[in-house]
Amino acid sequence: MKIDGLQFDEKGLVPAVVQEADTDEVLMMGFMNEDALRTTYEKGLVTFWSRSRQELWTKGETSGNRLRLEKIYFNCEDNSLLVKARLEGDAVCHTGNRTCYYRELEP
């Protein structure tokens, strides 16, 4: 696991975009710290750092809609992650939508 080269922000976080592994559909975006990354690899389930609760949370702990880890990529500037995962369930978003990106911004 390559953590040493990642550029975490001043709070020790790095943004992580999650895509469905088979379709590349963008499901959600969250933040990870080193513990979240380690936990994700250890459990095989995508885990984030909750900025509001100040704790680790594994997606699907309460809803049952889990994200099974496939691969994690990092960008050319070492400051963001792309997580490929398989959705186990119907929805990722807390609103009940499949993806958190279900609204179009109108100009």
C-alpha cells in the first residue's frame, strides 16, 4: 500500500471518488485518512473518515449498501484517490438514490 507518497491535507485527509467497478459510474465522494485507507484494505470494504462525526465509518454499516473494494488509484499530484468498488445493495446516497450525483446543476 502506497501511503507515504500521498499528499494529505492539513487535517490528514485526501478526497476519494468512488466509481462502480464495472460501469465507471461515479457513486460518491468522501474523505480518507491513513486509518481509513488501511481499514479499507483490511476489510475489503470502503471506509471513510467522517468529518462531522470525527470517526471512521465503513459505507453500509447501517444501510447495508456496502462498497466492496476492487482497486484504489491515486492521481498524478498524489492528492486524491479514485476508488473502484462494487455496490452491494441498491443505493449509495443517504437519500435513497443509487448515486450521490443525481442532480444536474443548471447554468
